[in-house]
Amino acid sequence: MTFPIIEVSSEQFPALLREIPQPPKSLNYRGSLPPNDIHLLSVVGSRQYTSYGKQVVNELIDGLKDYPVGIVSGLALGIDSLAHEAALRNNLYTLAIPGGGLSDEAIYPATHKPLARRILEADGGLLSEFEPDFRATTWSFPQRNRLVAGISPATLLIEAASKSGTLITARMTVDYNRALLVVPGSIFSKTSEGVHQFLKLGATPVTTAKDILDVLGIEEKSTDQTVSLVQLSPQESAVITALFEPRHRDELIRSLNLNTSEATQLLMMMELNNMITAQDNIYRSLI
């Protein structure tokens, strides 16, 4: 299936983009523009993310599944690509705004051409103000960032060093009077320094998907999946107790005093019963 590049005039721009200083004169897109009935959330962060940053992306975007939310990011290495991947996994609309043109030859980085294709095949979109064959360059990324910040009512910042280019998008978000959401990180991590700068300046801290829904004005759905701890078997209780924080599968199994076969079967049954969840062998409690 082919996805032609289509030029849109300023009258057809997403509404919030028409409000920013120096709005683009024209835009090109492939695939689908954001539907009017969803709330866009821009997600930005470090190219050199940590395992914590990856866990945060998965935890928060997984929590947005089945809600009218679309994920916007820049198709870059790092947090950007993780955000697009998480959106695709959860069947959320996702829009990529790369730092160059939208032709197959110009998509940057080249390693993300397959990701761009999957976004299009999932009814997502690619958006750019550059000519289709324009190759990304140093100055085009800050220029692109204003679109990422401007198109959404809120931007979520996940990991950024004190001099990260990601902070340009965060500053633009504030300048455009949009909501800036930040995920607190370790005080010992360099990738948290930039995030904490904005936290000190009054950005909204985010620790759960509900925090994002609140900012976007979306009511959280009630759930009946909560399981009382008194209903758990001793072995299940041991797993939940061990998962006071996310843990790797091998570490979790070692803590249970069960042989590998018994522990594997127990964890599988608890996943099927929505008591725990796992992503990349990292387990979390759902209770």
C-alpha cells in the first residue's frame, strides 16, 4: 500500500498549530491527520534513555489504552521511538513529526523507516513542514520541535540531561501556554537533571497514567479487576509482596523459593488473571 505525501494549507492545520508564534506556512503529511475526537499528548525525552525511562514510557502509555488519546513524538532515537512503539502496541493513534522531509529516502533516522511504515499502516500519520526530499540537518530539529510542542495541549517530558536538546521542546511548551508534564527521576541520574529543572519551575509531576488523563480532562474508567489480598494463595501473596517495585523475572523467581518450573507456571497464571504484568521480563503488580 502506498501512502502519498499530501500538502495542506494553513486553514486545514490542526487547530492548536494555528495559534503558535511563527506557525508553518504549509505542511505535508502522509497517512492520517489526528482525528478530531482524540486528545493529543506529545512525548519527548532523551535519545540515550535508561531502563527506567523505558519502563516509564511503557507504564504510562500502556495505561492510556482504550482512552481517546493520541501520541505525538519526533520519530527520533530513544524516548521518541519508544513512545511510538508503545502507542502502536496499545492501538493508539500516533503522529510522527521527523526533523526532515517525508519521502522514503529522506525519513530520518534511516533506521526508523520501518517504524514510520508501521505507523502509516496502523492509520497513524507523518507530518512535516519541510519539502518531501529535505534531509534533516542541525537547525531543522529545533524548528521541528515547535510543531511537537504546539500541536498538543500537553507535552510529557521523560528523561533529559541538563543540556539536552529535548529541553528546547519543553521550553516551547511553556512559552505556548501548554501543559508541561514531567516524570521525576533519580536524583543520582544525569538523565533526570533537565527534568528536575522544570519540576522546580512548576511543571506538573506525573507518576501514573491517571495524572495524564486528569490534565487532558478525560475521566478515568472504573475497573472491577482489583483482587483482595485475602483472596490470594500464599504463593500469590509472596509474588505481590515481592513486587513492591518492578523486578526482573530472574530476580523475582529467586525471591520466591520455588523451583523454576513452579515459579514460571505461577507467574503465567497470575498474568492470565490480571494480577501481574510483564514487559521485557520486568514484572509489575496490578493489585
